[in-house]
Amino acid sequence: MTTRNLPALGILLVAVVLTAGCGSDDDGSPNATPSVSSEAAPTGLPTPPPSLSPSVAAATPSPPAAAQGTTQRRPASPPPVVLPKRPAAAPGAKQIVEAFRAAGLKVPHPKDRAVDCGPDGLGLGCSELMATDAVTVYVFPDEISASDIAETWAGQSYQRGAVVLNYLEAKTPAADRARYEKVLNGLR
């Protein structure tokens, strides 16, 4: 087959599909042959007449995968991330932010960012995370994890037990940092 014959073949294919999909010229008499209706073709796509050659029949579109029957449904959303539990002796991140507020320290725009602890976020393995414009509070499942992160952020963080205060994103003056750390040390 040459490329010159392709347009003619395409026109022929369209003509065959249109005549197969259109109704018959019956006048409503009982002897008329029935036409193909949407009830007979559940996919809504025309099927090639049996007189077509295999190459023309192969050129007709096949029904979509959903119409063929077996499709697998995916969950609507990914499964929730399960974060490790914080130690019972450690205060919660929200509790720490509230203690800062009660002590008169600035904690503007607090946001619960615990989702950043999991594999889809920063992947730090923390249990809780509260970010404010002044300080970010991380609570880890154990002191070793907290110590590792505090060492990574050396000079920009403070660790007490499983809790790490991070000043990297905040522009908290060094003099104010001591006040946040004092409030954290006073919590039980």
C-alpha cells in the first residue's frame, strides 16, 4: 500500500462507518431489515460490516478500556500517613505554642504542619510540628531523633528531650530565643 492510497482509504472507511451507523431506508413495513441501534451495540461504537477486509477492520477504533469490562478502581486519595507517637513525658507542640503565648511571647500565625513530618513532606520522622513566624516546634518520638536533627540545625535550634525549637525560618533575635527556651524548660 502506498501513501497516496491512504487518503482514499480513509474516505472509504468514513463512508462505510457512516452508512453502517445510519438507519435503514425502511418505510416502516414489517418486511424491512432491522437496522443497528444503540441497544444492539452497547459500546456506542459502530462495528465494521463482515464484508470489510482485515486491514480496514483493524483501522476501526476499538472500544475504550472501561467499556471492555475489567478495570481496576484506584482509591480516591492516598492512605493517611501514620506518624510516630510522641513520648508520654514530652509536651505536645500545640501545648508548647500555647505556653509561649501565655508567657507573652510572640507566636504569630501558628500552623499545624504535622503532615510535613511524614514521607510526603520533609520526611523528618517527627511526631508533631507547629510552625509560627517566630519559632517552629518539633516533637520527636524519642530523644535520639531529636538530638540528630538539633545537631543538623546547630546554632539555629534548641533541644530539650524529644522537643526541638527551630529558628531557621524565623527571624527571632538571639535575645528572644532564650525566653522561648526558658518557657520550654518550665513545661513538664
